[in-house]
Amino acid sequence: MKKYVFIVSAFLLVGLILVALPLSVKYARVRYDNEMVQHLANFDSGRAAGGEYAGVSTVLAQENVYSASRALSRTELKLVFFPPTRSYGDPVRLFFSDGADFYVYPAPDEDGKDVVYIDYRFNGRHSVFKLTGYGTMTRLVACVSPEGYLAENKISR
């Protein structure tokens, strides 16, 4: 009898994991998208957004904030449970005045496509996403540079 209880319990546990894991991945992605809209709404209400790359800090122009947010909000984002522990270059940091921080790290190319890891932190939560393709790192470096991607940014001290 105990053998059957153990088998049924193991089966139920595996079933629960198979249901809970996809739901948690989907929830993390939906929360990320909703919070990105919230960060942009706070920015639209007159709050600032900034960026950092290679030791240079800038206050981002409105056009560059929108361009960076589009680069970080692709539908191909994948939640990563075990991100790499090694960085392959300087990260780009994008931050909003509501406390959101995006650290974008380059990774080795896969099949000729660029790969970045987006380390997202907000309200004590921490998620890492992987994005392949689209030249994301190149665009974000341009968005946070003093010259900007679509408009010039201000250098902050």
C-alpha cells in the first residue's frame, strides 16, 4: 500500500511541476512587459532616465529612452533560470527614477546572431532574460552614449 501512495505522490508532484513551471515563466514575462509600460509612464510624467556604459553616465533624451525600451521588449525574450556567471564585456546600464535597473551583458554569438542577457531589477525582484539577434547591444550602447541613438544625451556627473 505504501508503494502505491509513493508512486501516486511522485506522479502528482511531477504533474504539478510540469504545470507550475510554464506558468511562472509566462507570469515573469507578462510582469516584465507591464512594468516596462509603468517605467515609461513614469518617464513621461517628467521623471528622468539614465544610462551608463564604460564609465560614462548620461541622462537620456526621450527618443533614446523609447528606442532602448523597444530594444529590451522584444517578443523573443526568454526567461533564464541559470544565467552565465561570466561576462563577456562591459554591461550597459539603463535606469529609471522609479528604481528600475536594467543591466545588459553581451554574450558570445550564436550562429552569427548577437546574444545579450538582460538583468532586470525592480522592487526587490530580480529576473534575467536572454535575447538573441536584433543587434540589441549595439543599439543600447548607442542609446546611452553622449551622442545618443536618435537624439543627443546629456552627460551627468
